[in-house]
Amino acid sequence: QDSAYGRSLGSKLLTTVYKGIAPGGERKALPSLDVNTRRVADGLLQLAFSLSQQSEQLVELLLNTITLSVPISGGHSHNFLTFSHGEYFYSLFQVTINTELLKSLKSTVPSLMKASTQNP
């Protein structure tokens, strides 16, 4: 029962951090993540990963292709920078994410390889 609770809590923490970096439906204005906010979010990810193995869910989130768009500063309002939610998540927490992925190479590498052949 404790391990199921740990898995559930870890999954909820991971999802909360993931959704928290790009909240809302439109995803046109990303929240500002200062150093302290990123540190707290990274700590929550580390806690999620220490509670239970989250590699399958993590790979799914990294491969999420929902597009985020933000206006390019100094440009016209028509110019937007676009990238995937998974890409943005990875860019913010590379070290923590890589550490978790390396713990489960047997499951993460095949998933990532399959995704890379489907979406080169």
C-alpha cells in the first residue's frame, strides 16, 4: 500500500511540475521562472523520482508535442517562438531528467528510439 501511495504521489508531483511550467489552455504566455522557482520545481521533480520510478510517464511527457508559443521580445506581435511542451520541460530540468532516464535504460532507450523513428 505504501509503494502504491508513493507511486501515486510521485506521479502527481511530476505532472504538477510539468503542467506548472506552461499552465492554461492557450499556452501563449509562459510564467516567468526565476532561479528560486526553478530550484523548487527541480526539487519537486527529484522528490517525485525518489518516491517511485517514473521513467515511463517521464518519457511520455518528454515526447508530448503540444506546441507552446511565446512572443519574441522586441519583435512585432506577429512573431512567435514555438516549441513543444516536452522540449521546454527538458530544457529546464536536463540534469534531473537525464539522471532519472539513466536509472531505467532498459525501458527508456527503446521508447525514445521508437519515438525518434516515428518523428525524426
